Amino acid sequence: MSKRQYPLIYAKVPACLMHIAAVIIALIGISLMYLNNNFGKGLESLSIESYEDTPGFYEQLRRDVNDIFKYVRYRNVFETDGKIDYTKPMLEMTYGPGDERSYSLNYIVEYTKARGFYLDDQFQVSGTSNANFEPDLEEGYVEWKAYDEIFSGSAETESQNFSSLEELSQEILSLLGEYYSICNRLLNTSSNLYFKIVYSNPGNKDLVYTNAPDLVPEKLRTYGPYIYVSGESAVVNSNLDSSSLNITSLLSAYNPYEDSNSYYMVLAVDTKFPATDSYSIAAAKYQESRKLYLAGCILMAFGWYFHWPPSSAS
């Protein structure tokens, strides 16, 4: 190779390195877009600035609304005067003529523990059968279950006219775990979701279910997304797409007073996110993913431009 060719080679090296760098930058941009929760949503993900306007927010809120009404049912099953009551009867079974037995929550819990089953720190049923106990296969006729109304109309319980105590005790333990899980997430720890349900009837004490006793309709607009539903009005006061939450039908269905429409529910999400919960975590992740997606778009466009500049296309 002659000395005259060296300058030409040296001149091409920077250009080649620039093209390689442009390709790497474009690939980094594509990776940021692809490895991101907003991939496939296009520019729509950039146009939605707030997490509370996203489908993910509504999906989380729907799950929580369903859990709130589960809590209403579970509280009637497991509590007395607002506190869990282990003396409450859970089951009544008949094993033969004159052999009728009633089982309290405390008996069920001790029965399952003795057989090696318990609730773990995630309130899930865990454990294995205790080898010291023979399987309790004796079946009885189920006269009554405290939680029948939770599965009203469901084949999950209606088909079980005959069952064993061992099977039903694990069913009750599972429901107790779900009750604990909902209470722990929405009532016993700080939450950005506030709710209050009140059922009233003349001559009866108001039934109140809430994690924010001071929550009133007048304060709702100070939080962010909110909804106020009253049994005495056909109008839903809300800045949410409330139709997808099914609150009106749930609130009516769970009314214990058939002859009264004096009930209401208020619900709000504090979008200042003072508490660390599923909403604040999801909102932070959403904002971070928007930034990454935008950075990916810019890097991809930058790399594409310098690898295939407009002049090269002509």
C-alpha cells in the first residue's frame, strides 16, 4: 500500500466510527422503548401526563372497589362491633340423627393449625398435613355457613351440601386470610385511597365502613379523582369514569336494609400520594417509563438521522 493511500483510509475512519456510534445510539433508543411498560402504546403514552388518567389506574381502582365491598361482607362474617370475634359461629353441620355440631372461628383456626395449616405473612394458606393426624374424611350435611352470602348464587358453595370439616376449615381459613389482607392494605396501613360507606335506617344504628372517618362529600374535590354515590339520588357526583367501577349496583346490592335507600359511598384518591402504596408506586413507575420512552424516541431519531442523513437519500 502506497503512502498516498494512508490519508484516504484515515479520512474514512472517523466517518465509519460515527456511523457505528449512530447505530449504537439508535439501538439504545429502541431498547429503551421496547424494555418499557409503554411499548406498543405509541405516542398515546406520552400524551397522558398523569397516572390517574391511565387504564392501569382504573384497573387498580376497580380491584380496590371490589375489595372494599368484600370487606363489607367479611366484616359481617368475622367481626362484632368493629373487631374480629373468634367466638362467632362459622359452621353448623349434621352428622346423623341428633348429632348436630356448631363450630366457632376459634375452633376452626385451632383445628387447621393442629393439622399443619396456617396463614403466612402474605395471608395465604400455607403448610402441609400433619402426619400425626389421620385425614378427617367424615362428611356431614352443611346446615349453615356464616359466609354463604359472600358466594350467593355461586356453585362454589351451593353444590357442597355434604362436606368434611377438614375441607370447610381450609375454605374458612382462606377467607379469613383474604379479610386480613384487605384490612392490612386498605385500613391498617397508610393508603392514598380513602373510602366511606354508610347504610342508615330509622331505628337502627348506622353501619359505617371506612378507612377515613372524617371523609365527607364536601372535601372530595381537594384530593383528585373522587366519586360520591347516594341511594337517594340518581346522579353520580364524580370526576371519574364511574361506569366502569360498578359502584352504584354494588352499593345497592350490599344494602342490608331492604326498605331504605338512605345510604351513600364516598371515595377519593389523593394524587399528592403522601403514603407509599400501590398507587404511589405505580404513579412513580409510570412517570419513569414515560421518561424512558421519550428518551428512547429521541435517541432512535438521533441515531437514524446521523446514520442515514437526508442528503444520503437523494
